[in-house]
Amino acid sequence: MASIVAGKLLTSKATQLQRLTIALDAMGGDSGPPVVIPAVKRILENYTNIAVHLVGDPVILTPLIEHYQLQENPRVHLVCTSEVILPDDKPLTILRSRRSSSMAKALQLVADHQANACVSAGSTGALVALSHSILKVLPGVVRPALVTALPNKKGTKTLLLDLGANINCNANLLVQFAMMGSVLVEQLWGVNNPSVALLNIGSEAIKGNDTIRHASHLLTQTKHLNYQGFIEGNQLFNGSCNVIVCDGFSGNVALKTAEGTAEYLLDIFSSFMPKGRIKRYLISRLLPGIATQLNRYRPSQYNGACMLGLNGSVIKSHGRADSDAFYQAICEAIEQSKLHIPDMIGEKIQTYQATLSEN
């Protein structure tokens, strides 16, 4: 296992040959290292060309690294820091006094080109603030957006953004989100000319506030975007479009409502134990199928929200993620790193700005 001392990476020839390196905030989330380390072991087993920076407290991490027999693996690098971001830390405190935290150091590795992407299950607000401060936004991008993939009844995925990085959004910001989401779907899922819709309280053109209607007008005028109009909350999972755009407040509420509903229904089915042999037999046949469908809406199945619009790939894992879910978040970071998503988004934004200048 290589280590980083005073910001300098000590590597062997074996580690220098790795194509991609992912920086992991090992202390973030509700469970931290006990979730992160087994996920790392699985990543190393399934990807032979991936290295990881484990950023966190060596006192806590080292026993787990040894338990999972990763101490001799040249693709595991331990970046030592005992500082973490506290749940009640305010944004100003985070930016001024938490530059040595595991989250900040993981992001700095991306900024210093020692890692291709960062994954953290820590506070969303802290990750947004530090990502914006350390990595900076791409030229032309006003604010980064938090985005995730939702399952839908067609068996494909739907992209939803923003999920809470920007509580208040103007029309131009929503247009940028639409462009960034469109690029991600195109590159990550191979969808040609992905369809885009705005989340609204109705599908009619007169519905919604001034901001959402203005955004709709701008999107209608935007070239190279397949804008389909408004979509309502009850259509989030019907697969009628590829990208759904909204402000961070609405997106966060929608996502957590979906998660809570899925968990609630699973709890109901799990606790339902009818009397009688025939009823028990029927439920034993039906319950696995129902549970499988509902499980698609749990965080572990689509974990890995990403920050779009930054000079680097940043993946936000769910705070309550288990090792399987955190593994999915790392996989998301790997795929985005392979495709150079930030570069693609930068090109799209610059093309849009050039079009505005011509007009």
C-alpha cells in the first residue's frame, strides 16, 4: 500500500501504470469506513486498472484495510487526515476551517490531477461548497448541479436534476442544467438526442411560476436540445423523457419522497404475514417479485448522484449507503472518468454561448 506524505504521492511502477484513480472520502456518510473499505475491495477485484486514494483517519482505516487484506495492494493509497466535517458545520466554517478534512483532501487530489474523480457520502451542502471552491466551475457554467438516475417503468433510466445543490434557480440556470443533463445521458447511456422536460405543477403552458415559464421559453429557442415541455410529479417514473430538470428544492423533495415511499411499501410487504397455508404460499410466491420491483427505487440500486459543471468528476453517495450502494457510486465515478464528462459539458456550454453571441 502506497501512502501520501505532505501532499506527495509515493508510488511504485505498478501504481504509475494505472489508468484511473478514484479519491474516496472514507470518513463521510452515516457509517464511514466500515462501508467504504469492503466496497473498495470489491472494486479492486472487479477492475484491474483502477487505483484508489483512501482519505481519512489512519487510526480507523488501517485495521479495516488489514482486515480486508488490502495493506499490500499497490493500488491502494492511504491519505492521512483525522479532520472530518461535522453535521452542524456551517458553509463558512467548512470553507475556512475544514480544508484538511477528508472530503476537502479528496477533492484536492482531483484538482491536483492525482485522481480522476472523487466520491463522498458526506454532507451534500459541504460537498457542493467545497467542490465549487476547490475544483471551480467550468467556463460559462454559473453553478454546478446535483443529478441522479431514476429507474422507470420502461426498464431504462431517467436523469433528474437539480437535487439540492441550488435551492433557488433562475431560468438561465435551468437551461444550463438541461444542457448538462443532456450531455450526461448522451455520453453515459448512448442516447441520441435525449428528450428534456421541466418539472412543473401541470403540463399546460400557462402552469407554473414566471421562472419555470421563462425557462420553458428559453429551452424552446435553444438549438441542439430536444425539449418536450412540462412534466408533472406523477410522471417521474413513467420513462416519457430522458432528462427532468427542476430547482434543487423540488428535486430533493421529489427524490426523498420516492425513496421513502419505496421503503414504506417494502416494510408493509415484509411485515405482512397472513394466516392460513394457502395465503402464506401465495405471498411467498408474490413477495419476492414485488420486493424486487420496489428495491429498484432504493438508494442502493441507483446510488451515485454526481455534480455536473465542475472541473472534475464528483460523485455524491447517499449518506445511508451500505457497501453495495457505495460500490455503485465508485462505479459511477469510474464510468464518468472514462468518458471525460466535464470536457463534454464544457464544449456544450461554449457552443451554446457562441450561439447567444451570434444572436
